[in-house]
Amino acid sequence: MAIIHETVGLDLLMENLQEEFGKQEVEPLVEASRRYQERHPESSATDWTNAMVLKSLSRIDEANTYWTFVAARIYLYDVYAKQKALRGADVYTDFAKNVERLVEQGLYTSVLTEKYSREELDEIGRLLEPTRDLLFTYIGLKTLVDRYVTVNFSKQPVELPQERWLVIAMTLMQDETEERIHKIGEAYWAMSNLYMTVATPTLSNAGKMHGQLSSCFIDTVDDSLQGIYNSNTDIANLSKFGGGIGVYMGKVRSRGASIRGFEGASSGVLPWIKQLNNTAVSVDQLGQRQGAVAVYLDVWHKDIFTFLDLKLNNGDDRLRAHDIFTGVCLPDLFMEKVESRENWHLFDPHEVRTKMGYSLEDFYDETKGAGSFREKYEECVNNPELSRETVSAIEIMKRVLRSQLETGTPFMFYRDEVNRMNPNKHEGIIYSSNLCTEILQNMSATTFESVSLEDDMVVTRKKPGDFVVCNLSSINLGKAVMADVLDRLITIQVRMLDNVIDQNKIPVVQAQRTNARYRGIGLGTFGWHHLLALKNMQWESDEAVEYADELYEKIAYLTIKASMELSKEKGAYPLFEGSDWQTGGYFEQREYDSNKWRELRMDVAINGMRNGYLMAGAPNSSTSVIAGSTASIDPVFKPFYHEEKKDYKLPVIAPDLDHNTYDIYRRSAYIVDQRWSIKQNAARQQHIDQSISFNIYVPNSIRASVLLDLHMQAWKSGMKTTYYMRSTASEIEECEWCHS
């Protein structure tokens, strides 16, 4: 079907649809559309295109999935018609002029006209490929237009899909000094072909006047009144501009701890978490969505039971914080105690600091079964002056499982494995993860120093900690792998991510500092189930596990190589010296010993790494919809179903669903054996320096012993985190595994 560059009548649109999809298939739609116009002679183009979209969607079923593209074409016609009326020009013919107009209107940043001349804008405009609009499914196109393209102050879209990709590319490449237009073209090629997507904040905010480009942030709360309130202020500022927040509360003293020597004075972590809950609700993201905060606590903290009950729907509501998410930090020793059904001791971190002279959370086991954490923990256990609560480890785990089945949380954070595999352990420690459990980077608390009056100004001094920033984008495996473009794609993708670091406007200075020190990025993937379907690989198979191992090793190699090459050009991240990248420890831990890996290891040691952290698998829920693929590394919910909202019912189909792929998709999220999912994820995890948003799908009727076994398998297999426990109350046919 040819792109329609001007307002056209129904006949021409239907002619194009018949040419692409076949006359016999589209004929019912043609007849229905003519009847609609006869019944509604005064209807606008938008009226009848909306009617035809609904008619098209009603015809989608498992055997006729192409109707989602028919609906997309009709909707695209309406998008084009409105843009022509708004601009007074055919679509995709006035890129430079449109950029200048939107800058003048205050909708685009003036950077686009300050850093690019009119001649360059004309040249960049010639990169546009309008036919790539035809790659969208209906829901993908509608999601992009409704939520991400630039709108005017009346909320009307003023930007076309291909222009959004091109403006993002221009924004991210604005400071490149060599072959800038070529690099813009490469970035545009990657996004417009749907080979990759940028993170939601980048997709939404790049080139616009407001908002930052990073997805998530992680803060460490200091155990002081000033530190707690300063942290809340920082979190509010980040939430305001669209950031999801991870918060580590493990340093904050527990309920009943002393304050300035007065015993029993502390109220523990609960009131501060409730305060964060209120911040998340009240500081929303420009009215578009409520803020999102995940709070992590160590399993040895005295407040752990109160913490695990925070999101439950029963009990005393004064002890609840329903709008935050929870994550629990688990050392190997605790999991061993669970397995052997031994006791576990809960301590107050403030008392440990004052009586033992160290913080228990600052240690981890350097090797499996031995290390600094268990040594310090045993010292605490053996000190009779240290108060503690003693409980059975399995009782804590039972409370974890209960909360997960009822609320989906807490997330699981296996702190020893995380820190053993941390490539920057020479500079710090990782206490917790982010909102989606895929980011693992060095953390430390910002501490208050003093406040003074200087030259009639109030000056506050704080010692900055490492406030983690997540800069994300993801490969669309279903398209990029099948097109065999990973090498070209990852080269430009790493450059795009690295440029986000320099162009971001983060409203928290210690986050800016951390971003510059580590230059951390998170290159991820989505479309795993889509890829398995296209390759005819069953989810529950050794073949899929081996393929995950092979593919993610390839992605790791290309990503590390791209960052090394970028370091040659722009310099290594400031903390490279002494890192596992520089010493070769990173490659030894993962047993990368082939000739090509040994050569890359040498190149890294000589040339450095541009980025201290590289890979992380995000959830990709909305961006995978835009790209027409499956989310993250998850199985599909169902091959075909209807999503019902208040004012519409929308058919949802697995990508490329047909008689060839149905058998792979049939084993969907709540049917597939989760033990195979864990095997796959363990295989890919060894190649990812950070982590992966890994959901576990179970029915509510699952036996507790089976659920516990899943967690034990995940921990033993070397996984670093798990995300939601997604459970369903409905009966699941074919779920033999969940009762075995």
C-alpha cells in the first residue's frame, strides 16, 4: 500500500487496502464503510475512519491476524489527514519547516535549531522513510500517537511517527563531531525499522522542552532525620519528571532503637516508607501517571515482618503503604538457613554500627559458601550485648510467599551474587536494585554536613553519595535477530545510550555526579517469545536454554566491544582503573576464554571501557507494544485474547501468530513450566553484567512447596533478582507442573 500524502476519499483508501490484503478479504470492510457513509452523510473523515477501525478490529481472530494491520492503515489515514490540515502541507514534506515552527511555539527545544542549520535540517529530513509507518500494528501505532509524539497545548498531536524517531536521533547525536548526519541516519534506521526502542522517558521527552531521558533512579537513605527528608525531596523531584525510583532503607534504624541514647525512641522504617508512599501518589508525572517507588530492606533488619506486610489488603491499615513496591535483600546465608530450616537473627542496623563498629550491609560473601558477610553476621550473633530477635528462617520465607501471592511483591534481590559479579566492586557495593529489578550499580548514601548563612544566602553542604541512574534501550529480538543486524545495531545503540548521559538534565546533583563517574547504561532485549516462535523452538526445551546462552553471549560480546571502541574515541569512564574490566576479572568470572574473547579482553585492558555498566533487561511493556513484539524475556499472556477497558474492547494477538507459530505461543505465561523459564534466565544472566526484570507466573492455587522450590532454583542457578510474582485466581488448564 502506498503512503497517502494527502487527504483522499474512501474509495482510494479502500483500493489500496484491497491491493495489499486482497479484494476478497477486504470486501466486507468496503461494504460496511459505504453503508456507514450512507447512514451518516454528515460524518467527518475521522468519524468514518474510527468506525472502520472498530469494524476491522472486530474481525481479528487467531486465523485472521492481518486485520490489525488493516486497522493501522485506516487509523494512519486519519493521522495524515489531520496533520495535513494542521500544517497546510502534505505529510513528510516539510520536516525542517515543522521543526522550526515547533521550536517557535515552545514545543521543541531550541537546541534543534541552534545546533542544526537549516541546510542540515533539510538534509536530515531527507532521511525520513514514510513507508516504515506501515510496520506498525494498530495498537502499536495508536500507543505511539496517543502517548509519545509531541502535542500542542491543546493536546493535539503535531508530530508524525517517523518524525518522532528522527527527532530522538537528532537529540541524541547533537554533540557528535564527526559524521553527525550519518550517525543520525543510523540511529533513525535502528528505531524506524523497529529493531530497537529507547526507554519510555527518552521516547517521550527527547527534543521536547521538558522532562529528562533516564528511566529509573536508586537512592540510599542515610540514617538521619536530615538524610531521610533530603532523600524524600530528591525522590519527589525525580518523580516529577518521570523517573521510577528504587530506595534502599536498610541503613535506617528499626522500631524501638535508640535516638541520641534514648532507648525505644525510634519508630523504625514504617513512617518513612509511608511518607514515600504519599510522595509517589501526590507528585505525579505531569498528571499522566502516578509516581512509582520501590523500597528495599535487608532480611536481617528488625522491621522485616512489618515491611513484608506493607502491601497486604487486610490487617491494620495504619501499618500499610499500598502504593509503594517492596523488595527484600537476601544473602546466601539466609537462603541456606531456609533450606536447612535453621534460625535467623534480626538486628537493628544502628545498634550494629554503634556496638560493632561496622555496618553489616557493607559486607557480602566473596565466594559461594564463604566470605565477609557471614563472618560479620556470626560476630553479631555471638555478641551477647547486641539485641536481636530470633525466628525460624522458613517463617520469614513463608511471609515472603504469602505477600507475593497476594500482592506480587516483594521482589527478590540476591545480594551476594550481585556483588560477586559487580564489575566495579573496587569502588563500592550494591545494596539493592531499582523499581524493575534490572539495574545493579554501586550505591552510597548522601550525608548532610552543615548549613550556614553566607552572603545573605543559606548554603547547605552535603557529601554526595552514589545516586544511581538507569539509562535504557532494548533490542527487538523478533526483528533484529531475524534480520541479522545485531552488529550494526548494537554499535549505534551503545552510542545513543552513552549520549543520553551527557544530554540528560537530572534535577538531583548527586545523580549527575554518579552518572558521570560510572557512565552506566542498560542495553536490554525484548521479544524473546516472539523469536522462539519464529525459530520454532519450544519454550520448555533444552534447545531454548542453549539458544539463550548462545544469543546473549553474542549480544554481550558486541556490547562490550562497542563500548571499548567508543572508549578509544571519547575516553574511558573515570573509574575504569582497578575495575574488573581493566584487570580481566570480568572475563575470568564468566569463563570467556575463546580466541575472540581473549582478544577483546586485551583490547579492553588497553583502550578502556566507555561505560562501567552495560547490560540490563527492562520490562519493556509499552515499548514492546509499539514495536509489535512480546515484552522483555516473558512468555505471552495468551496467543489471542481481548483486553477490556472502560470504553473499549481490544483484541490482542501474539506477533506473527499463524499456523506455524501457534504451537509455540500456545504454551503461554500461566501454562509454561516456570522451572524452564528459570533455566533460560540463568543461562542469559551469566552474560549480563547487571540483571533482568524476570517475572514468575503462577496460579493462586500453587502449592507453597513448589513456589519455594522456584525461589531456591533461582538463587542456586546464579540469578541476581526476580521481579513480580504474577499470580492468577482463575483455573489454569495444562498446568501440570505447578502441583508437582
